[in-house]
Amino acid sequence: MRKRPDRCIILDEWITHVILHPEKTEIQADGRIRKWAYIPEEDKFLRVILLEDGETIHNAFFDRSFKENWQ
């Protein structure tokens, strides 16, 4: 997935930031964990999906549908 043009710009430190400092966290029905955080350098929200263990990264992408005022 990292080779896709829309994802190759995602830095490891941004993924780490989302995991450690999410602005929102949700548990999916399948047990996977979704986390979002704002990435100022890209002016976008990054969504990171972790497996049920809470450590293994399943996916990471800029979420165009996530709203900044989600609360």
C-alpha cells in the first residue's frame, strides 16, 4: 500500500503521532481500531487502522470524509 501515489507521502512519524495522540478513536465491529489526527503539514486528517492487538498497523490514509469538527 505504501507504493500507492496517494500514500507514499505519509511519513512514519505521522502514523506514530496518530497512534499516540488521536483526536478520535473508534472500535470497528471486527475489532479493528480506527484513529484520526490532524496533520498540519498536509492540512488533512490521517486515519490509521490498527488490528485488534492495538499495535499492528493495518492501513493508513488521509481521510477526506473526516470532518474537523467531529465532536
